[in-house]
Amino acid sequence: MSIKFLLTALLIGLLLIVTTSAQTNSNWEKSNGGWIVVKNSHVYNTGEPFHPCPEQTGCNRYPIHVEHGICINAVTFDDATVGASWTPPDYNIILAKDCGTNEWMRVDCPVVTKFWVPAGTYTLTEFTYVSEVNPGDPSYSPCSNAWSKTPKTVVIKPGDTVDFGESVFMNGPCTEGGYPCTGGPLGSSSGGCHSGWTGKWEVTWGEMDFERTEMTLQQTGTTITGTYPFDQGRIQGTISGNKLIGQWSESPSYSPPDDAGDFEFTMSDDCKSISGKYRYGSSGSWRDWNGKLLTIAGTDLNGNWEMGGPYNAGEPCQIIQQGSALAFINENGDQSEGGFIDESTVIATDWEDGLRGTISDDGNRIDWANGTWWVRNSHEEGFDEIEGQEEQLLESLGLI
């Protein structure tokens, strides 16, 4: 009897520990983030025939397999510490696959996927991935594609649930052969670049990149607008991951097919160059359109600064700027790489889990989030020992 009693007490104790631990984890998740929910009621190997992208060919229009998904393109965490401990979904995609019976298993309808994310501001793209179901022809490779909605900004606060429902759609931008997600490291809404797309770019086009001009881009959320001098050109597009997709237009008519068309830009991993293409109208041949970053528009922080307060006032500091890349040196000689969040906000990524600073309207003061502030050093006094070694410092910090 005593052995049975001890075993029963032990099992009850273990259950209480497991239950308490699960409840504690649930409370922590609710206090530090929310959930993204996607659903799917499509039954495998049923429904309307496969619908190809506008330029997709060689498809047999078989019945389909459908996945309803969300791309997490970018995120700014409310708490960087929570964000650093979070494991994002594979390839930054939250998926609800279809239900019914396939070759391997039977899945009840609807399929509901609920994924926890830290509190923050997210750029999300909802999509439907569709693939033909091969009826058994070993020589045929089924067609697949993904239909996307316009990326949108979603603020997730502690305890929130963002439910995308069971929407299955086959319209909008179409990605042939796979998911419309980059799967790269998550960062700001530029897909990992501190500076985003805002800035002045030298762009080239034509054979051997012969033609060139300066393009000024402005990012607002996931929307980009821009101008360039050639024929009073304009562009407008939407960011998805590290891609910018939209339309260009020029005088005199600003209309296709002669003075407007489609373009696509892809941002490099170091955020200093773009590779892309453009065409006249929506069906012409694609042509190269590439660029490199000159500087963040209207923002020049390079030079000597000093501590303004609340302590060590007057002690020299320094900012070294090359394009969008920044290196900070504080009054103690400590160094940090960094960059721009936007035109009025910088981040020193090596200090305090990403220390942010707000630039004053006249560009002569930076108020840091920890309560300190820097001001321009009118006496041009700084760290003499690094004079002429700016490039080496940027290289050591991995910024060039």
C-alpha cells in the first residue's frame, strides 16, 4: 500500500509541475506577444483546375493542392530582448496546408495554425500557394505558384490574436514555382536594412549600364515613392521582403506603353546596392535597371560630436558615415556599428541591445533612448587617433 501511495503521490506531483509550467509559459507568452492564426478548409486534390500565372505555360490544369500562408517580411520588436530569444517559423512562413486525404495521411478540416510572435510592428504578406496534383504521370512536373495580397503593417500588442481566416484567393501578384517570401533574416521593413530604401541612389540602365541618373526614394511603411531627373521620372511601389515591385512613369504622358511600365528592384544583403529590371507597359521585354546607394536623403551625421549630458558634458564623441553605414564612438572610446531606422532615427546596434537615437530637425543633436544626448562639436575636436582611419574602422565593424 505504501509503495502505491508513493507512486500515486509522485505522479500527481509531476502532473502539477507540468500543469504549472505550461500555465506559466502561457502567461509569459500572453504578456510578451500575441498569435497569428491562419486557416484552410480546402480539400486536397479537389476544386477548380490549376490557374497559372499570366506568363506561366506548360500546365495541364489538374485539380489542386492549396496552402494558405503568411510571410513575415520584417519586424521591429517592442522588446529587443524578447525578440532575440524568439525562434521564427521556418523560412519566415506561417502555413495552414489543406485537409482531406493524400498519399500519406488524413487531415481533418479545417486546418488551423496558431503561431506565437513577440509584440512588435510586423510587415506581413498573405498568400495562397497552389500546386497541381499529379495523377500519376512520372514524366510530368506539376505546375505551382503563389498569389499574394499587398503587404500590410500589423501592430501586435501583448495578448493580441490576428486571425487571417480561411481566405483562399487566386488573384493579385503571382509568383511562379514557390512561396513569395524571402526567408532571410528578419529586420526592419526593408528586409534587414537599418536605413530602409530611403535615400539617394545612382541608377544605371541601358546596354553596359551606359545611362545613369540620381534617384531619390522615400519609404513610408511598405510603400516607396521616388523621383529622378530623366524625363521627370517617377516611381511608386510596394516592399515585400528585400524586393520592391511597382510602376515607373515619365513625361510627357506618364502612361503606358511609351512612358510607363513595370519595374522590380532587389536590395543587396549589405543594403548598399539594388539590382533590378524594368519594361514598357506590362508585357514588354525586361531590361536591366541597377543602382548603388549614395546617401540617406538629407541626413549627414559624419563628423565630431560631444556629450551634451546629463553627465560627461563636453567629452568628445564621433560618428563616421559612409552612405547608410554608421560607426559610433562614445565619450569612453567604445565603438558600435549602426545605421538609420529612418531619416530621423539612428540605431547603435552594439550598445544596450540596439540603442536608438532621435535626430533633431536641424541635425545638430541626437537624443538617445537611455536619456543621454550628443550635440555637434563646433570646435571640431574628436578622436585624433582615428583621423584618416575611418575606412579601416568601418571595415573592422563589418560595415564596408
